[in-house]
Amino acid sequence: MANIVKPTGSPAAGEETGNPTAEALRQAMRRVASSVAVVTTRRDGVDHGMTVTAFSSVSLDPPMVLVVINTAASLHDPLTHGDGFCLNVLDAAQQDIAEAFARRGAGHSRFAAGNWFRPQIDGQPAPALVLEGAQAWAQCAVDMVVTAGTHSIITGRVLAASAAGAGLPLLYLDGAFGRPA
């Protein structure tokens, strides 16, 4: 079970902070190019997924990654209480998948975009679906959930990972998808 840390005084999901620099920060961060991933999870036998740009490696010993999810997002509860997750880093040719998983209210129909599979890890089905043709993927067990303002930082202990031998990652910059030049 994940360790959940909730600091006091944090605004609730979707609550305005009243901080006059919030919009300035939003505009500043739009200028930072990010790789794009789809995070998948399974809870109570149902697969869930969402497009994200806030993710990172954390540690090699032990192998860990993190993802950052808005607490109001449909993926939040299944991710923080599910069977684990998979971070699927998208290839530049997979923009349609990023768009499908970014749509609100699409639910399980999002998985119609792309080819998904569940690999075996130590003879058992992996916790979450993997996207065929992704630049990289990491299957994870949820390690810790930390509330940070309107978002949760979810760290995952990597159970298995793989990277493509070639290709370019899908990027997100200034509100648009793109590819490296």
C-alpha cells in the first residue's frame, strides 16, 4: 500500500490560490518543452489512462520514477489506489494517442487508439497496459503519494522497463504537440 502524505494548508483540487504569480508561472512553464507520456493503471479490473507531461526518473537504486497528477483528474483515484501503473513515453508518431488520452470523459474508449498489451513480469500479468511502439515504458508499483497543492506526486518503484532502439519522442511546447527538429 502506498504511503500518502498530505501537508496542511494546501488548497483543494481546483481551488484558486489567489496567488498573483500563478498565471505568470503557467505562461513561463508553457515555454518548457516536455516529453509526452500516457500513464495507465488498472483498478478493480478496469483499465484507466491519461496523457501527462509531468514525469521524471527519480532513482536508479532502487529504480524509481514519478508522475504528477491533478487530484481532480479522472485518473487520480484509480492511480493512487490501483494495482500499479505504467509510464508509456510516446513516440513522435503517436500524437493521436496523446490527443485521445487527453480528452475529458473519454473513459475506456481511449484505448481504441494504439495497440496495447499487458506483459508478464516474473510470470504474472503486469499491473498496467503497455503501448506498442512507445519510445520507452516503465511498469511500476506505487511507492508513495505526496499531495502538493492541487496535484499529487506519485512515486513508483520500477518492476520492469524497456526502451525503443530508434525513433524520436513526442514533445509538448506552448500548448502544442511537436517533434524534435
